[in-house]
Amino acid sequence: MPSQISCGFFEIYKDEIYDLLKVDARGQTTMLQHGSGRIQDRHLATLTEVPAPDFETALRVLSDGQDKRRFAPMPLNPVSSRSHGIFKLVATRTYPDKTTSKASLFFVDLMGSEAMVSEAGAATLEETTSINHDLLCLGRVVTSLSKNTVAVYRECTLTYILRDLLGGNAKCSILVTASPHIMQYHCTENTLRFGERCKGIERSVTSDRRKLTNDQLENLVRQLQQELAHEKEKVESSEYAAKTAEREVIRMRQERIEVAEVVASKADNSALQMQLVEEQNRYQSTAAERDRLRSEVMALKKEAQAANEEMRARAEKAEYRCEKLDATREQLSKEVAELRIENNKLRGEAERLEKEFSEKMRVQEHVEVQMKSTMGDLMRTRSEVDQATRVIEKKKQMQQTLEDLLKRTAN
């Protein structure tokens, strides 16, 4: 029997519900419920539902609603969604007796938790606070359901809308996203722990039976009463023949029962024995299969435990490496700072020595100039001394000559 498919799309922004398939005169999405008021089922009853006879139509509706969601650039995502998006598919089936049944399929896009940044604006801080509050309430509900305790759904709009998906007669699958980067280790760990708590929710899902209205029940009772009266009339008209035939049937049935008991007493023993053997074989095979499955389950548990321990060891090792890297980074930063200070000191000392060297070079050049001047003076003095010496020697020679002449004259 074919079903009629319809779809709706809405978002939860700061604990308020907005219909993404219905816009007002200003082109903005319509608010179904205000966060300051208490959410009721009547708020979702006004949600716009568009017929979706095929996959392309549903995909087009999803794309149109996605374009109307609130986005904002963030440091790690330039098109980060700022709301929780919920896409709803409803299948309605009408039966020949005019009764209907409905089945709903929800696709929920949850926002991730965010850290409070002081540099962010007031609007961003308000969005971050609302997102973290919704996820905190969702975590409380998941923890309560995993521990089989009473869950409080009315703490926020998100948990109230998801109450049937999480704790009702419904199947629910949760996909978590994680990053392998070491800088996102804590976020990944918290995300995986949330997924582990979600896996702890256990419940049995049963198919809802069709319920008849009061008018339909009354019509059905009247119809059965009429059929019963008609059958009573038939029985009364042939009551005598029926009684006679009944006595004959009872007698023949009694005879057949006696004969069947005699035959069955002989055949049942072997049949029961064969059945007992088959049951024993089936029990043995079932027991062997159960033992095999139990051993496989134990082996899988051991493998999972070993993998969990290995992952924990790797995480601890990675955390230790991160701490060691942070300590090394801090030590290197200190050493770099000290080297910069020492470099500045050496640069100042080099500049001072360069100035002293320049001063000494100027002094040496001045000394060399003076030495050259002194050497020139010494050379001139030496030449004058040599000239005076020659003059003295000539005078001595002339005096010796005069003395010799005087001696000769005296003789």
C-alpha cells in the first residue's frame, strides 16, 4: 500500500524554533516558539510540511532550508553553522477502513561545543553560551538514559524535541566526528566519551498497532452482532437435524478416537523417540553454537579491551609527549630569550670595541704623521750635523796647515 511522503525543516537558534521553509515579508524565517515560553507540541504542529513524492524533491527542500540557516565565520570553519538543524520526513499511510498511520524520520545536525573567547563579540558569546547549554542538557539526558534513571527533557528546547528519538519507541543512530590532530586531543576524547555514553542506552522497539476510533469500534461491533444473529437463525431452523447429526457425529468421533488411541499408542513411541533424538541433536548443535559464539564474544571482548588499553596507552604516551614538547618548547623559548639578551650584549660590546679600535686607528694615524714629521726633522738635523762636521774638519785641516806653516816659518 503506497504512502504519502512529506518533509519539513527547522532550526533551533538560542533555544528558539525557526521554520526554514516559511519566510515572512522581510525574507526572514518564521519563529514557531520563543525561548522564554514553555515549548508545547502545538508549536511543532504549525511546522510547514512540503510533499516530497521523490528523492529529488526532498533533496531540493533540504538544500533550500540549508541556505536559510544561520552561519558565521569562525577561526576553524569559515562557514560554521550557529544553530541545530532538524530535517523531518513523515510517511503517512491510509488503510481501506479510513484509518491512518504515520512514521517519522529525523535527521539532526548538532552544533559542536565551543570555548568561550573573551575577544568575541556579545552576539557570538550569547550563541556560544546557548550552544553549550543545549549540549550540556543533552549530555545529562543521555547519561540518565544510559543509567536507566529518569531523564529531564524540558531543560531546553533541543532535548524536548528529541525526547521520542532518545527515550521513546524509536531507533536512533548517532554519528560523532573526531579529529586525529594532536592539538584536538581533548575535544576528540570528550566526543568519543559522549558516543560511548550514547551506546549505553538500551531499549526495545516495537511496532505500533493501528488504533481504531470509537465510531469504527461501534460499527465493527454492530456488524459482528448482525452476523451472529444471522447464524443463530440458521442454527434454530436446522436444530433438530443438527441434534440428530450431532449424536451420530459424537458416536463416530468416539469410535475414531478409540481407534486412533490404539494406533497412536504403537506409533507414538517410535515417533517420540525420533523426535527426542532430533531435539537432543538440535540442543547439542545449539549448545555447541552457543559455546562457539560465547568464545568468539569473549575473544572479541579481549581484543576490544586490548585495543582500548592500547589506545589509552597511546593517548597517555601522546599526552606525555605533548607535555614534554611543551616543556621543551618553554625551555627553548627561555634559551632563545637568554641568547637574544646575550646577543644584544655582545653586539653592544662589539660596537664599543669598534669605536675604541677606530679611536686607536685615528691615534695611530696621528702618531705616524708625527713620526714622519719627526723623521723628516731628524733627517734634516742629520744633514746639518754632517755639514757642520765637514766644516769643522776643514777648519781643523786649515788650522793644522797654519800650524805647519808657523813651524816652518819659525825654523
